[in-house]
Amino acid sequence: MDIIPRSNVVHKLEKRSLLIAINCIAGLSIFFFGYDQGMMGGVNGAVDYYDTTMKFGHQDPTTGAPVIDNTLLQGGIVSIYYLGTLIGCLIGGWFGDRYGRIKTIGLGAGWAVIGATLQTSAQNHTWMICARLVNGWGTGMLNAIVPVWATETAEHKSRGQFVAIEFTLNIFGVVVAYWIEYGAAFYKGGTGEFTWRFPIAFQIAPLLLLFAICWLFPESPRWLVKVGREEEARYILGRLRGETGEDVGKAEAEFQDIRNIAELERKTAKTQSYISMLFGIGSGKLHTGRRVQLVIWLQIMQEWIGIAGVTIFAPTIFRTAGIPNAQVQWISGLNTITYMFATLICVFTLDRIGRRWTLYWGSVVQGISMFLAGGLSTAGLQHPAGSALARGYSSGAVAMIFLFTATFGATWLTVPWLYPAEIFPLEVRAKGNAWGVVGWSIGNGWLTLILPVIFKALEQKTYYIFGVANIITLPMVYCLYPESNQRTLEEMNLLFASDSIWNWEAEKNFAILKEQNPELVQAAQRGNSVIDPETGLPKSGRQGSVSRNMSLDVNALTHHEDAYEEKQTFKHG
């Protein structure tokens, strides 16, 4: 394949080794994302940062804890980043669908380096706000495109596992951020600017590495089919799936699926702008408007169930639980380690129990832990500080925070990022995933802006809000979110073709369409080869899609004999 540069790893690696290499690069981007989020928890607690440079608080002379005088400014510096990610993801989604996944990764990494450099050198809060906005643009681009690239190259049977591994690295980034800040706090007593500037600057290293090596990796074969570069797409799919032994026909079958679904999408949808996607204008049976609403609200609820507060304001949360200031930072760091190891549960369960059941059990345990954390914190604060009862209740509250964080890592961390990358049509997949990042940006930005105010007004009672949010997610997921597990990306258009918003109607409609459109649900998936054993050539040919009239309308094919004849035509090619 002379079109693809010889330096590309696709020529040297294949099958699982190639998928692992792709996963490592995607994981590097997700590591930066986690580090960038976890970093602000420690930065907000650095004396030189909040007192001398940003001037939104002062240090309590007795306890040494930060006293925030301007909670709106503190929250604004944190939350402006999410305005940046919102803008960046929309740019990244458009750029990714137009120019490809790899170029978007390179652009996002380069832009984030500029933002990180500006943050490191910030001299006042105005500078810092602008720097975080720029940094958010780069992060938004990466978040919009990396999950898409990862899901488009992975096999549908292990897609969840690969993305879950990436989010283990995401929380590893949070862990690294916390412990770097913990160590930096001992430098010159933790009073100098190094305490917060070095942790911010550290994120430049993985970004530079990502920018340098992303060009050596293969483009998404699905994007290549979409833009007409089918020869490259077929070669890359062959390297990803294998071409010998029991793998014969696997890549060709998937390639034919992709070509057929790309043709169907072009016939079904008339417009693909962000506005038309949001309102479902011209999308026909693809129902992109519904999909956009689903991913936006899934990401918003991911933040409102409590993790945004725990990640960014962990030190504040532990102080409200009665933990002495001297112990707050290392307990926060220990919590992130538990968080990271808990993500490994998702690696082994997500493709077995599915997306919906993963969210169910997560919401139940998280809701219980938030209500208990609120009650135990309240009980602890009603007793004299340092007393045995106060310590006991406070320890219980901290245990509930640890339980919440671990459960979130095993459940809700991964699914809201995986689901948007799975369910959108190929024509607008990057834009669709960008809408998920919009939801994450709204949820995070809104929450981090008002959380300092909420914590100041409600203190430990804030946990009850998070508990209620977890309860709300149960009927929401049950009624509105179809299962994407063990289904190919090409099957998603059939899954969302129903005119009803309810999950059970979508499943009924999917079963009918699956029978009516065998071209879109891969003959090889049923154990039937699409390769002629005598010639070694594809049975369906590579000169065009199957000639029958594919449709996402269950009423399009009503005559049983015609449907049977069309299946036979496809089968014997």
C-alpha cells in the first residue's frame, strides 16, 4: 500500500498488536485529559495561587486552610475551561469529519500545548482565565475525536473493553496530578509559585509526545470509506482484523457493511450541520436529533451525580467531612488511587453486562453512598471537633466518598464517553461525539461555577443533591437509552430508526429491520462467509453496494416473497 507512508505502524503491526498500539495513543490523550481535570484540585489549594497571584482568597492563620473570599472568581477560573472545551469540541467535530481523525488529534494536541504554556506563565486571574479558555479548546478537540477514532478501529465485541482501558489511563492522569501536587507542596514549605506552576507545566510533556507520534498511526477506515478512499480503508481493515486462517473474510465483510451504510446514510439524511443535527432537521429515519439529546443529557448527568465535585473540589469535600487540613491532600490522593484501580472492573464487565446494566448498578450504589456521606458528615459536625464520635462519623463519611468514587470509576466514568462514539451515523460521527462533549462541558461548567457557592451555603448537605441526581438516572436510562453492546457501529442506524423515543419500541423495530436489511448486519456476523472459496474474491463484489433497496423504514418491505428473493440474491451474489 504505497499511498500510506512506510513509517506508519499499520505496515509493521496487525490485529491485536495494532489495536493495542492505537489504544496506547488514544490512552495518552485520555491521560492528559484526566491530568488536566485532577490538576485544579491541588492548584486551588496553593497559597501563592489563591492569595498572591489570583487574589480570590487568603490562608487561615490558625488551621492553614484556604479561606475563599470570592467564590465566584474561584469557580469562574475553573469553569471557563469548560466553555473552551465546548467551543473546541464543536471545532474538532467539524474538522474531524472533514479532514480526518489523525489531523484533528494533531491539531488538538498542538493547541493544548499553547494553552498549557499560557496557564503556566499566568500572572493574574485575567491571564489565567484566558489561558484556561485556550487550553479548553485543545482538550475539546481531543475529546471530540479520540473516542471516535478508538471505536472506529476496534472490533464490536471488545469495543467497550478497549475504551474502558483508556479511561483507566484517564484516572491514572488524575492520580499523577494529585501526587505531583502533593510532593510540590513540600517544596519550600509550599508557599512559592513552584507549588502550582510546575503541576500545570507537567501536562505539556504528554501533549508534545502525542503531537509527535500521532502522525505515525493509521486513519480510521470508516472515515476513509466516507471520503471515497476505499483502497486505503480496505488495507487498514485487513491489518486490523487479519486476512489469514479463521480471519479470512472478516475484514471484507466489515468493509462491505461500512460501504452499504455510508450509501444508505447519504440517501436518508439531507443535511449534517450542527444545528440540523440538534433539531433533527432533514435526518429522516436516522433521528440524529434524538441521539444528540441522549448524549448531551447522559454527559450532563454524569457530572451531576457527583463526580465533578469529588474530582475538582475533593479537598473541600473532605474538610466538610471534618478531616484536618494537614491530612486532606494525601487522603484526596489516596482516593484517586482507589478510583483508578476501580476502573479495571469496567474493563472486564462492560462488554459482558452491557452499557445499561453498568449504569444501573452504578447509580444505585452511588446514590446510597452520597446520602450516607451527607448524613454521616452532618452527624460528625454535631459533635466537638476531635472527639471520638466526630472522628468516627467523619471516617464513615470519607469511606462513603471512597465508595462513590470507586463505583463511578467502575461504571459511569466510561459509558457516557463510549456511548456517543458508538451511536451516531458515519457521516456525522465526529460531530455527534462532539455533542457529547458539549453536554460534558455544560455539565462541568455549570456545576464547577456554582459548586463553591453551593458548598459554602449547604456544606455537607450538597451530597443529598448528588444522591437525588443518581436516582433520576435510573428511569432515564431504562426508558430512553437502547443497548449498544455487542452491536456493530453499522447496526446503530437500525437501532435508532424507530419513530418512538422509548427503548422497548426501538428494540422491536431493530429486530424487524435486522431481518429486512441483511446487507447492513454483516453476513459474517452470522457465521456465513462473504468470500467465494473457489476464487478467493468477495461474493458481493467491490464495484458497488448490493443492488436491493436498503431502507430504515420497516414498512418499506412488506411482501414476504420479494424479501426472500432479495436475501437469496445477496447470499449467492
